Amino acid sequence: MAADGERVAIVGAGLAGCLLAVLLGRRGIAVTVYERRPDPRVAGAERGRSINLAISARGLAALEQVGLRDQSLKQALPMHGRMVHPLRGTQNFQPYSADGERAINSISRAELNRSLLDTAEATPGVTLRFSQRVTGVDTEAGAVLMEDGSAEPATVVLAGDGAYSAVRGSLELDEDADFLEHGYKELTVPPKDGEFALDPDALHIWPRGTSMMIALPNLDRSFTCTLFWPKDDLAALDTPEKVAARFERDYPDVAGLMPDLTADYARNPVGSLVTVRCWPWTRYGRGAIVALLGDAAHAIVPFFGQGANCAFEDCIEIDQCLTEAGGDWARALSLYQERRKANTDAIAEMALDNFVEMRDRVSSPVYRAKQAATHALERRLAGRYVSRYELVSFSTLPYAEIPARIRRQNRVLGAAVLGAAAAAGLGLRALRRR
């Protein structure tokens, strides 16, 4: 229950902000959610900036907490692996799990946000306020500062306002924003004769060394494609003819499936790819406590499909810490940041590494052989040997524990191999003596 005089504000009605509002509302805490955009359920989603979500075990566990797991899966399409489209040679399917049964789920960001908004709006104590741009927080006065110059009273401010967070910018935090030289641009592969033009059971990748394109399926049988190219390359295609020629050269197997290619390319904006690291995530003033969550605290690049999954885990952690702290916000938010920081640092590094894997390694025969060997080990040593991908996408093991788990597995495996080799050598020498 809310303490006397407590006024809780959430900045940002995106995925994390809405989920947190529902969790707090169900605790009996009154929450006001401020969103700079108009209501996307009325105005529609921003075009060309979605990067379809790949919801996996962590995100589903969080959605389960607010009763949205099954509904979300009905809005999603499972992808059981990667379909790699090399420039030369035939495409090949690479399953995500050793048994081929586990899948990540392609879901429209806009659809999931709509479901969370509906759930938040229906939760007693939650108030949604759209077209309300927050420019910062005055922690001494206990106020959320608005673009029109007004101030809204708040004693607890939870900022989920994205990688370019206005709240974070108004606080004195140690922060670093690391931009890739690559940008992203969205395109579309529409249905072909009313059906999917590509295999809908896969996340499609066109790896091209320093760049790539991916495609995720949608329920309307289209695919949302995303180019990840150096920004100079994106800018260089400044005529329809150049766009068409580049796609015929680099993506010949899909160029003919994109009738609106040149129009989409000209119309859709170029987005930036940034990793945000900052500390602390909290600021304590005489009038208000502020905490960052999701991309506002730790934006990551999208190449492990963990941005939303990770932000949802933040929300669950805040809720759990409130329980442990008996509703004491100062203690709860201190626990939250201490527990989550190492995990978000770990997934940020893994996401950057996965970019190199997706744009370059996946097309290598050596990589494919290594993956086949890894899956064979997982099947033979079920539960004892688990790949990094499975631990990230199909478990809720804290991200920070995954690198050490992989190192331990490899040490044990290496020792076993050496032991077997040594035993074989002793046996061979004994045979020779006979």
C-alpha cells in the first residue's frame, strides 16, 4: 500500500513503463504514467522504428506475472532457428536449441505495447497521461518537470523513457553512450499470393561481413526487415536506382520480394544503435527518489534480442525488492540497482559480440560445424553442458552468471577430454609392451 504523501510517477509508457505500472498498481500503489507521445492505440505506432521484438524466456516469465503470457504468445510467431542466406550458395537453417524444440517469439512491439497499455489502464490506481513530455526531475523540490514549464509533484520517479532519457539527462550521473558506426533502417517483405514469402519459422539473416539484414515474421504474413549497415552506406543510396542496384547485388534472393523497396527506403528513417552505461541508476534528494530502468539505465544493441526481456526483468526486480524492503522505496531501489547492474553489463557485452556473430560468423562452415558439435554435447550431457544462447534465451539464469558458467563447463569438458586422451595413451603403451 502507498505511504501517506507518497506520489509515484513513471516516465515513459513503453513496454517497461507499462509493465511496472501494472505491478505497482497491483500492490495498491497509485501511479501516474507520463508519455510524450499521443496514445499509440489511437495515433498508431511510429513508422519505421520498431525492430520487431524477440520475446523469450525472461520476457515470458515477466508477462506471466501480469497475466499476459498466453495472450502475448497468441500475438507472436515462434522462430525455432536462424535461416542464413549467404551471398553465394544455398540458404541453411540453424536451430536455436539442441533439441530443435525451443523457439524465440517474433512479436510486434506496437501490439505488445498496446496489450500492456490496456492492462495498465484497467489496473486500479494507474493513470495514463499522454502527450506529456517530461524534461527532467527536481529531486529537492520533489517534482517532475514538464515541457510547458509546469511541475508535477512526485516523491518517487521511475524513469523508463528510453536510451535518450530526459530524466537521466537531468541528473548528475556518470554515463557513457557508445554509438556503433552502424545505423538501422526498416523495410518490408509483404505476403506473396496471400502467404509468407519466406519461411515463417525462422529469423532470417543475410550476413555480409561488415553489415547484414534480418527479417522477422508477422501475423499478417509479412516480414519486417531491418538493415544494419554503416551509416555512410545507408546515406550513399540516395536514388531509387542505387537502392535497387545494391539490393540486386547483395540480396538477390529477396530483392524481388520487396515491391515497395525503394519507397520504403526513402521514407523510413535511419535509427542509431547505442549502448548506454551509467552509474548510479538512482538519485536521492530531499523531495524525491529517482531510479532509471530499461534503456534509460542500460540501453543495449538489439543483436541478442534481449532489450525488452532485460527491461522486463528490471520491473520484476523492483517489485521483488519492494517486497523485501517492506515498501521502503529508498532501500528497495538501492537493492534493485546493486542486483541488476552486473547483469545488464553482461548482456550488453554479449549483445555486441552477437552482432559480429550474426553479420559474419554464421555463414562460415567452421561456425556451423562448431554449432553442430555444441548441440551434440548438449544432447549428450543434458543439463550439464548448455550453450550460451540457450542460457540467455531459454533460461532465467542471471546474465552475469552466464560467462562464468560457460567457462566452468569448458574447463570440465577440457579436463575430461585430456583425461580420456591420457587414458587412451596409457592403454596404447600397455598394448605395445605386450
